[in-house]
Amino acid sequence: MPGTAEKRDPMQPHSKTQRPQTNPPEPRWSIVLALLAAGALYLALPEPLSVGPHWLLLVIVLALLVPTWLTQHRDPPLINMALGHTLSGVITGFMLWSLVMLIRGLFAHRETPAVTLRSGALLWLTNVLVFASWYWRLDAGGPHGRAKRLGHRADAFLFPQMTLEGGEAKEKSGMPWSPKFIDYLFLAFNTSTALSPTDTPVLSRWAKALLMVQSLISLSITLVLVGRAVNIM
């Protein structure tokens, strides 16, 4: 009838620009580049320090990245999570084996100083990349868990952005802040250089254990490099 207000369905949103209730999916290209870089760094190690042929890790990384990429949007994400954890675990295992061989070679004087220094630097960089992938995969349920909520809640790490404006720090897009891979890479880099997380407090026990392992690996590599430098002098 004329003059009668149109009734609105209470189940419909008030506007077409309703605020989203979840974070946008995290871009995966950065973690893919990091894992490929870890495989490429291992490729540059001398044969005596590698597990099998020096190209083996890169081939495994490529073989696991393909199904991991194809299953990233599958729900439930169990297959994708299992593939991702396997990928990070394989790189970690290869890196630890090479570190042991590097330390043994130092005492046995098997490698030249130049080879030892180059190998130590490659393993140090691999250490940063692989632990950044672990933090990214495990914090707050990993990328799948973080995408199911809006913003970011404190779980394993308390990032500086979470302490600003009552925990409502914003992205450039205006969305509530949520960590991306670069934030975990920065955390891993600080842990390897300063042997501590510096600006990001660690909250969970599993994260504290991982940071201790990463710091121990970084310290071991540093001691190897210092020991070789002393021998050279």
C-alpha cells in the first residue's frame, strides 16, 4: 500500500559493506620462496656435508610443495597441515645432519677454511628460514587457524602490534592486524643473531622450546666459525 514502509528481513545485513568476520587468506608465495631458498642453500653445501646427493633436498622440497600448494584451500586442512609439517621437518632434519658433519669436520680438519666458513654461513641462513616456517605454521593454529578469526589473538608470541591501541592495530587496508610470514621471519632472524626474540615476548612452552633449539643451532654454527677463524690465525 502507498505510504507503508517496506519491511526489512531481520536476517539480512544492514548494508552491503558489512565488516568481514575473518581475516583474508594469507599469501603463500613468501613461505614458498623461503622453502625453495632453503633447498637452494643446501644445494650449495659441499657433498661431504649433505645427506645423499647435494640436490636431494631441493628435489624433496619441490615434490612436497606441489601437493601442499594444491591443498592449501581444502577444508578440513589436515592434509595440507601434514604436508607442511613434513616439509619443514625434512628441511630441519637435513640441516641438523649437516651441522653435525660440519662440527665433526672441524675437529678432523677435513675441510679448508674457506669451505668451512661458507658452509657455516649457509647453514645459519637455513636455520633462520626453517624456524621461521615452523613459527608461521604453528602460531595460533597456523595460517588456517588465523584465517578463521578477525585480527590476531595472543597465542605463542606477543607481537608489538598487539600491544598498540588496545590490541586493535590496523593494516593499511583498515583490517585488524594479523601476522604474516615476514613477521615470523623477522622473529627467527632476531633469534639467530641476538640468541633471543628481542621485541616479541614468547608465551607458549612449545615456542620457548623451539626458540631454544634455534638459538642452540645458531650458537653452535657461530662457535664453529669462530673456532675455524682461530685456527686460521
